[in-house]
Amino acid sequence: MFDDPHKRTFFSAPQSVQSLIAAFLEPGITVLTFIVTTLIAGEAMDRPALTLCLLVFALTFPGRDRFREPLLGAAVDIASSWLVLLSILALCAYATRSLHYFETSVLLAWAVITPILQWLATWLGRAIVARRAARPESRRTAVVVGASALGVKVARALQGGDDAGVEFVGFFDDRTDGRIDSEAKAKVLGSLSEVAAFTTEHRVREVYITLPLGSQPRIVELLEQLQDTTASLFFVPDVFGISIIQGRLQDMNGVPVVGICETPFTGTNQLVKRISDIIIACVIIVLISPLLLAIAIGVKLSSPGPVLFRQRRNGLDGHEIVVYKFRSMRTMEDGEVVRQATRNDPRVTPFGAFLRRTSFDELPQFFNVLAGTMSIVGPRPHAVTHNEEYRQMIKAYMVRHKVKPGITGWAQVNGQRGETDTVEKMRTRVEYDLEYLRNWSLGLDLRIIVSTIRVLFFDRQAY
């Protein structure tokens, strides 16, 4: 009838008031500014206007917490995100021919006022956060148990912001030899047996335990001592040697499970990602349909063979998928050995060279997106044979398959486009792919899409 109190205590990780406010602040300001601007102009909030409000809210929710960012950086981020959103809305309006439903003066006023109000709200929120953190009752003293490299990382994180409200006091460790990090030696306050007494005497509010798992008996003994204090206790496992993707604590029928490597596309994120893929893919296919027809004719006339090239790739969770491309070569390799295209590759036709240079050969993959085997944005799919080769050379290589492969990706807009003729180049590409998985948001997807347009015109790495 009632929730298990132990389960509720262990897993209660309520969203902070600050993050909750930030989640609604940006979409709320954006929608309310449009409504107020519309009403002031004497226009009615009819069905098209309400539809736009719902679309804008869906695209901007949840808002980003910028209250701890520098004001200049926040301004740049707000402006860039707003321009990306306006570009997407303009593209949708053009594709649906719905721009005439809105008054031009209203849209212009909304476009100018909204980012200004967002920045002012960020400035106000930042001032409130800093003021609250400066209050004596808001200051939290903290100690770290374990003066190793991991302990130093935790101490740096605690001291990472002036407005974080945390006062780091020092370290506790039984060791006195070289295993203590040189940066921590001057701040060692005592041994593990002294932690509880020090915590009580100095009213320490947070204790971070960074001891290795091999020290389990000492950790258990320490926890028993600290439970006689009022300090909040945190255990920091040493996981810096592995690639953490969407790490989070989960409840599996009452059993605590720590997720270390998981796809970001679960729950509502999966729904948002899929809906945005379908909408953007449909709009783009409609817009480029004449171009698709022209390219298909060009491929057919340039050399004998089919228009489309089908190649096996590894998709979501490593499952094999078929990816479509316009044929750019005279030969179509999809066997045990697949050679990457190189500069002046004799297999590439003259028309195919143009397609590869402009990435027009990738356009049929929008149909892969509609079919659900690919995404607009994600790690680029590699040939199955290349995956088998590189997974043995590059750490966490296969983690990039925790999401669907994309037509474009974070690596491609950061200069990692074209031939990966060395292991180091592929390793760099994989690092960008993993960074995308760690930091995914719909805003990041939109940013990558806009950046891709720039890359197509100014990057000539692909051939």
C-alpha cells in the first residue's frame, strides 16, 4: 500500500528548484513573448498562433540552466540557439506555406525581444543564485576522504565555482607515502579515524569518500562512524578510466543500479528525437526532390550501373542495417575488405567526385531516417568490416552504436569529415561521437544541422 521508505530514501533525487525553473524559463519566455506581442499588435490568438506556441515550447523544453555561466558566454549561446530555432521555424513555414497566417511586424518584434528577455532573465537568475550562495546559512563545508588523484579531482570540482556555496576544508587519509597526490599533501587534516570527530566538531556538512573499492572494510567502518554525525555522505567510485555515457542511478524493482553506459534516447528523449527526425526528414525530402531526380539522372548517365548503392553498416546496438547512397564509383565494394575512398581514387567517377565533395551522395539516407534505421544527427555509420577492425584498436569504439547512426554528426562539423587513413584520426572521430552521446540535446542537434550547411560549402575534406 505504501512505498518502501528505504527505497524512497535511497532513490530520492529530486530536481533542484534552480534546474526546474531553468527548464521552464526559456520556453516560457519564448511563448509568453509571442503571445504578448501578438495581443499588443491587436492580432487574435487563433489556431495557427496556438500551434506555433506548442511547437516552440516542444522545441525549447527543457530550457538550459545558464545561471552559472559567464554572462557573455550565455549571451552568445542564447543568440546562437535562437537563430537555429528561427531557421527551423522558417524552414517549416516555407515547407507548409503557412507564413501568411502571421503578421510580419509581430514576428520581427518577437524575434528581437525574445533573446533580450532570455538574457535578462539569465542575468537576474545568476544574481539571485550568487546572492543565495553568499549567505552564511547557504555555505556548505566539505571534506574529502582519500588524498589520491581521484580525491583531488573531487576537491577541484567542489571549488569549481565562486557561487557554488561549497567551502572545501581538506583531505583525510591513512597513507603517508607516495600514493598521496602531491597537490593534496598540504591539505591532509588527519587519518580516517579522525574524520567523524572532525566532522562533528567543525559542523562539516558533506563528506566525499574516494577510497578504492579494495578498501571496502575501511569504507564500512568509516560509514558506521559517520552515521553518528549529521553530515551528508557521498561515495565517489573511481570510474575515470572508462567512458561514462549517460551515467545515472536507477531503480530496478527496488535494487539500486548505477548506469555507466546507456543511450541518451530513452523515454521522452526517444520520442522527441524520433519526431524531430521525421519532421525534418519530410521537410528536407520535399524541398530537395527536384535535386534528387537530377542527381539520379546524372548518376545513370555518368557510368553503367544502378543509381543507388546499398552498403551494410552497423546501426543501433550494432545491428546490421542497409544504408542508401547515390553511386559515386564504378565498383561497389561491400565484402570482407572495403577500401575507403582516397584523393584521386580511380574508382570514383567524375560525377561521383562532385557528389562526394558536396556530400550529395548521402541524400538518399533521408529515406533511411524515415524508415527508422538512421537519424538526422548521430555518429556516421562505418562499413561493417571497418568496425570489426577498429573495435580492436580503439577503446570504447562500439559505444558509438548506442544510438542510431546519423547523416551528419558532431565529429563531422568539427573537422572529422572524409577519409580516416590513420588510427589516430578514427580515434579522434570516436571521441567526438562519445562527446555527442554524453551531451545530447535537441538544441545540440539543431546546432549540428546548421553547422553542417556551413561545412558543405567550405569543407573539402571528403572525396
